[in-house]
Amino acid sequence: MKLTDPAGERRTVKRFLVVIVFSLLSVGAAAQPQPPALRTINLITFGGGVNLPTFVAQRQGFFAKQGVDVNLRYTPNSVYLMTGLVEGRFDIATASIDNLVAYQEGQGEVPLKVQPDLVAFLGFENGFLELVGLPEAKSVADLRGKELAVDALTTGFAFVLREMVERAGIKDSDVRYVRAGGTPFRYAGLLDRKFAATLLSTPFDLQAESKGFTRLGNATDLLGAYQGRAAFGMRAWIRDNEAAVIGFMRAMREAMDWIYDPQNRETCEAILVANDRDMTPALAKKTYAMFVDKKGGLYRDLRIDMEGFKVVLALRSKYGQPKRELSDPTKYIDAELYRKAFPGATSMK
């Protein structure tokens, strides 16, 4: 007579039931609609605390909420940023809007392999540009005969520095302009005393000042309105990826609203400290205060400042080579895209 094994039979039945349950769960999971894959955007920018809106949009999930995944990269200089953007290695750049105009008008620092067709769609701030010098420099006049650092000689904020020096009564021939890369590199070079002065954006100006370096002048105090950083890209890519670009725009707008909410101040300050090794809690408080200053902080509505853009064009008309008279900011801006992203909003300032 064959002996039965009740315990073994129970184990067999149990395993069979487990297989059935897992099969049913798998079928149920497959039947559930899967969320659409996030569209990756390769974003290139300069390092620094001015990227707070991007940091916030990533940390708070605003990009994912809008269906995009932003791959953030830092550039060593504007040449790398602009050539990579035009040649398709990057999708969107956030940088001085002057870079867009320079390369679009054939006045860039280097020749391009691809004919640029660039357009801007967001504005972030006026650049927060401070001329900062060595501790022994007490005025712009003390820079005569010295080396002054810029990212590139013919783009970005180089013309702002030249205008500040000229208005102080110093000729171009009285100083020497040297290439030193993006703001983080110029900040480090100034600390190492490689040159006498350079333009620094917030929070680098605050960090340099805390180490004993001297503020010599503010660009917007001198120039009035000025459009600094903007978001821009190639028209063809933006047209072919319009939904993703609009998602990016809306996420950045939500990040701006979040930054301006006083309840989030301490978190913003912590984010600044976490993303900058030279940032201290005290400097983060000052930086945040400057970013939400109603007179000259981050643009909460992300509109490009048209009057400030005209100043950019005026400086480029004065200093750019080959010589061009530039006066119409609308040819470099996609106002319709802004209206699509933010229905009901006026397009630009």
C-alpha cells in the first residue's frame, strides 16, 4: 500500500496557489495604464547659485510633474556651451542672452560648424553683475594697467565690463582683458589673484566679499535695465519638441513661485548650501534675499525684459565685430511659445 504525505501535499497545493496569485497580480499590473516615459532634456548652463530655480524644480518634482527629466550639465565657458547647443549635444541653454545674439549675428567668439538659428523663450534675471576686485583695489580707477577677466572676449558680459571701465574714464588700451572661463572659474581665479578684477554674479560676489575682496560697482546701477540670463535653444529642436519645452517652462515657473513663498525660505537656503561648497548659511540668507528682491531679483514671471534686452543690443552694436546695428529684440524671442505655456499672460515685459 502506498503511503501518503499530507504535509507534502499541502506544500504542493500552497506552491500552486502562490503561482496562481502571482500570475493574477502580474496580469492585473499589466492591465494598469503605465505613466508615460519622461522626456529627457539636456540642459547646459554655468555653475552657481543662480541655478536655484532648476535645483528646486528637480528637488520638488516639478519637472517630472510636467513630463520631463532634466539632465543638468555645467559648462566651463560660453564657447563650449554655444557650440554644443548649436551642434545638438545639448537641447536648451540657460546663459547670458547676449551669447545668443552674438552667435546668431556672426559675432561669436569662435566660428560655428552649423548655421545657428537660435531663439529665447524665458528670462531669469538681470545678471546680478558686480565688478569685484582684489582687496587693495578701492575704485575702478585702481584697475588702470591691470588685467581684467572675462569669460570670452566678444560675448556674454564682456561688453558690460568694457562699458563700466569706459564710463570710469579708463580706455581699453589702459587695461588688458583676459579669458578666464565661466563665473565659477573667474571666482576661483580672482581668489588666486590671477587678475585684478572680474564681473561676478550672485552669490559669487557675496562669497568673494566675505573673503576680503572689494566691490567696485554694480552693472545695473550703471546701465539701468539689463537682460542677463535667459533660456534658449535652436528653433528646429524647440519646434519638434514643443510639448517638452512647454513642460520645462511650466516647471520653472512653478519653481519660481515656490522660491518666492516665504515658507520655503529655509529650504531654499539649504539647497544653496548643498549645491555650493563655498556657500555658508549666512551667505545663503543674503543670496536668497537678493533673489526675491522685488526691485531686481529673479523674474518670477520668467518674462524677458524687453527694455533690458535693448540695452544688451545697444552694447553689442557698440562693441561687437563685425559691426552691426542691432535694435529689435523681438527677432530673437519666441513670444508665441510663452503664450502657449502661460495662457492669459502677457508675452514679455
